[in-house]
Amino acid sequence: MGSENMRPSLFSRVSKTLLITAAAVALACGVSDHASAQKGNYIESVGAKSSAFFSLNLGALTGRDNQIIMASIRSALDAGQVDAKLPTGQVNVLSFRDTPAMLSVYAEHDGRTLWVDTRNDNQEKAAVILKTLQNAWTHGLNPDQYHVKEIAALLGTQAPLEKAQLELLLSDALIRYGHDMTGMRLPANAIRQDPQSWRKPVAGYDALKSVSGTENIQAALDSFAPTDAFYNRLRQELMTLAESPDRALEQSMPISFSGAILRPGEFHRDVVKLRARMGQDHDPAYGSDRKYDDRLSAAVMKFQRENGLSADGVIGPQTLAMLNRSITEKMEQIVANMERLRWLDAEKPNRYILVNIPSATLWAVENGEVALQMPVIVGRPERQTKSFVTHISGVRFNPKWTVPPTIKNEDFLPKLMEDPAYLQNKGIEVSQLVDGQRVTLDSTAIDWSTVTRSDLKNLRMVQGSGDDNALGRIRVLMENPYDIYLHDTNSPNLFSKQMRALSSGCIRLADPEGVAKFILKGNANWSDGRMQNIIASGRTTEVAATEGIPVYILYQTIWQDKDGALVYGPDTYKQDRRLIEAMKGLKAYQISENGGVKYASLNAESPVR
């Protein structure tokens, strides 16, 4: 939103507008001969565009009201802001997000208004836009960022000055809405993201042009939103939760078991709260109302499955935290996930690989169908797997492993101080450049207690290929600035764990051969037999993929299970929390409360955007 200023006196404001109108009308008489020459002329400077816009059209205007409307629009565009009246009578001065874009579209429209006129012929268009903007909260946005109160107050007005205000507010709102719906709208550094991987929001000119240039306004507005089924599923869930009767149950929270773990058959006074949380009434046939009975534990196991937890009915810290999460918190989790989905390109290719970090799962997709699904190991919280998008260029079989700096410093050096043979036992060779030549060192002869981080930078540690190699037998080649890739592992037992955030950042595959087959499927003369021969040879061999395959490494804390049910997963890296806090500071979303819709943060000031 723009800043708020006191409303100037009606006399001064009207006088100024009339003076502008009179000057414009006089100017129009002198430039009408040049109208045809000006038509379609795109002038880069804002001032020049404004002049071209009005020199073309004012001569053709009829009626004093139209002249007042157009002159008011010109004055506002020259100033880069517009007065906007609220239902209370208060007037805000709102700055435009993209004045040059507005000038360009109006110039191409022969300077005519896009949404209002003196006959009120366009009222239906304005109403459609307003309704869409009011429903922006269902996309995890904040309707008040799009002037909905001001537009609603002006809708249907007969006053020329207010028609001009309505016209400009609608155009500016569409530019803002189009931007926020089509890419990353927050500063990347505030949410620790690299913007290069994510979609750039639609330009203001394109957003306004796409809506104003069609008769089907609703279809144009709908086109800003992602079209995939999962996004729409989350949007429907957000609306459902807003009206959920379970919100009344939040008054009985939090549930606490005095720091203990509650198992089926045990007793606690807060079992009464737990039963209410699960939506059950007490059945005396199952014993005391304080008993954690079989019927209640069955409901808890269902809840655990829906929230990505081990469905054993035992209520430990993780299950208890999920039970105590409010509907509002679940809605905020949806908002964060929808936000990240809008960062992705609208269209995906026919074949791609997707890894979701919180669910520690990989999907290989072909023609809209899942061709391969498997558990993976992702980075632990202190060594996080980054979210990014890149392309897979091929596969390296029997890879060697060059130990990265973090593992050298934090993992290997302490162990080498205790056991100088640690690297030797793992088949890791240590070398150093000496006079431009790489020389192999005897790691057992080094006094590792005197080795500094600076010394480690000059030491290269490489593990040869083989069964003990940390990368296993297969490494996927995918260029990225984080040195993160998909690979096999020599510790397959970890895939059976519920929580699989266990690596140093790379992504370990439960079925690396299946991934390699998917990547190299399009290669001529490629076969399972050839792959097995290469692996059996033990030689490091790279096979380029004929067709580059995109790989999406995403952080989505909500996903669908095999039956299509939504799973509310853990915020493993606290990225949901960071994203929600950043959006709160900008008043970038609204959450529907029991008493109606309110801002996510009532204390944060809305910045000029």
C-alpha cells in the first residue's frame, strides 16, 4: 500500500483538475491534426508517453465528464499516485507499482479508459475484478494489497473524479495481483533463496495488457494461478479449514502429558482433551474417560498417518506437537506451500525428476504419470539440502568421491586426530600440490593435531570406486552451485527410517539403477545389460543423456500419499516458519479467523511496494 496523506481541500483539488482539463481541451484543438500520426507510437520516457497518450485522445473526447476523467487520469499518472477514498470517508494517497506499464497500455488503448466510462457500460468488468481480488486470500495472498476496500467504495460511483480514481486503482491492482500470483514476490535474501532457480513474476505491462485485452476477464485473471491439481487441492483445503468446526476445539488446547510419552492403555487427565481433539465422545464401555483406549488410539494412528508420522499410536513429542497445532497454523502451512508452488514455471516438460526434501521422496514423472517413486536420504538440518532447479546431463558409473570441505573439516579431522589410519581404512587417498605436481601423502604419517583449516584446503582427499565408496556405484551428473547431486550409497539400511534427513546435503537414492534407467532411457543402444556390464567392470565411466532432464529439488511440507490424501509433514529446516514470518512483515497474506478475515500481522506496517 502507499502512504496515507491528509485529503486536500475539495476546492483546491477540483480547481486543479478543472485547470488541467481546460488546458488539455485547449491543447487538443491544436493537436487533433496529428492524431493519426501519433497512433501506435511507443515513446520510452514516462513524460513523453503521457503527452502522446493525451495529445492523441483528448481531441476525440466528447462530454465534460469524460474530459474531467481523462485529465484526472493524466494528472495522477504524472504524479505516480492517486487519491483513494475508503468507506469511512478517509482518503489514502496510493503510489502506483508500475507507472510506465500503465502509460504504455493506455497509450495502446488510444487513451480510452479500460474499466469505467460515463455510461457505466464496464461496471460488470470492474465487479468481476473486485470479486477476484477479494478472493485473493484463497491463494494465500492479502486482498488489501490490491485496494479492495477503496475499489468497493468507488464501485458504481457517478462522479467523474471518482471514476478516474476507480479506473486507476483497478489497473494498479491488476498489476500487483499479476505480479504476486506468478513468481517469487518476496526479497530472496529474506527467505534465504537463490532467485535464479525460480520463476520471475509477470511484468506489469503484460499483466495489465492480458486482462484489458480480452472480453473474458475472469479467464484472464484465472490464468495467473498455477493450473496443476496439487495447487488447487491446497487452495480448496485452505478454504475448507477456514470454515472448519474444529476451530472450536482449539480452546481446549494445549494438550499435555506432563512431559511423558502416552501409550495405548495408559491413563492421564488430558486424555479428555485428546478425545475432544479427535472429535470423539467418551464411551463408558471402553472404561474411564482418562484412559487412552483402543478406539482413541485408532483415531490417533490415523492422525499420525495424515501428518507423516509413524502410525504406532504412541504419543511422543512429535505427535503431541502436531496435535497441539492450531487450524490457523495449518492454514499458514498451506499458505507457505502455495507460495513456493507459484515460484515454479507454469509448464513442466514431459519427463522430469522431482525430489521433495521434507518427505524425503523422489518421483520420476513421464507424461504426467509417476514412472518411479522411492525414498531418499536428504541433508540433516545442520547441513541442509538446498532447493533449486537444474538439468541432469548424464550418469557417472563407479564414481570416485572427492571429499568436500565441510566433511574434511567437521567430520574427518576430529577422527584423524584419534586415529591417523582412519582415511587409509576407508580407501581414501590424500594428496597435495608440490611445485605444481600432485604428490600422494601417507595419511598415517601426518600429525593431524597440528593441521589447520587452511592446511586442509590444500589437501585433496579422494576415495576410489568400489563397494565402500560413499557415492556407491552411481552418481547423477547435474550442474549446480551447491555441489549437490543424486547418488547411490554404501549405507542402504538408512532408507527404512521414518526421518531421513541424515546426509551432508547430497541426496542418496534407494534405487539408483532405476533412476539411471529413467535418465538414459532415450539413449540409442542403451540397455540394462550394458549398464550392468559397466558397473561390473569397476571402471569410472560417464554416459551422457541424449535428452537433458530437469530435476526439481523442492521444499514442500505438505504432500499427497499413495491414496491422494494430504499429508502435513514436518518443517524439517524451519523454512515454513521463515517464509511465514517474512510474509507477516509485509502483510502479504490473510488468514480467515472465527470472527472474520484479519491481517496475519496487525502490528506490521504495510510498505510501499
